[in-house]
Amino acid sequence: MLTRMRQLYKLVSTFKASIMSNSPVRVEQTVQTWGNGLAVRLTAPVARAAHLARGVPISVEVVEGGVFLRITGKPTLSLAQKLKAFDPTRHGGEAMPGGRVGAEVY
């Protein structure tokens, strides 16, 4: 396991990001330990240029000479965000408004 971690550390010892946008963003950072794994903190300009935010699902692919990150979907919403988006006129009411069907006790 330690050998694998060292190989991975060598592979991504320096993180280089180049985002294709109107103005490319490029930073060089160092891989740090995070718990039992490794991590690279993305700076705010890089995250904004790549349209990344907390909760956005990504895929991580090891390619020749480095690591490639790709957005794979939409971010998962927090409970607060889901409640804010809830529209009672559209989603309100009971799923089965009607009388008693069986021996329900109210």
C-alpha cells in the first residue's frame, strides 16, 4: 500500500491545471496528505473557470504525464437548496387525497 501511495505521489507530485476558457487559468500546487489519501486544493479562480463547486461529481483519470479531472454530472443539492426550490403549489397536497381505504386509525 505504501509503495502504491509513493507511486501515486510521484505521478501527481505537482498539479498543473490549464482550463480552456476565454482566459486560461494555470496554477502549480503540491499534493498534500488528507486523511489516508492525497489531495490537491483547487484555488477559487481555478474552480470558477472550471465551473466546479462543492458537490459536483467528477471522474478522475490517470493519463500519460498526469491526472485528468472531468465533470460528470450536476451537483447534488443540499437539503436547504431542495427546500428553497420546493414549490407548494406545484408539489403540494397529498399523493392520494381520498378517504380511508382500510382500517387506518386517525
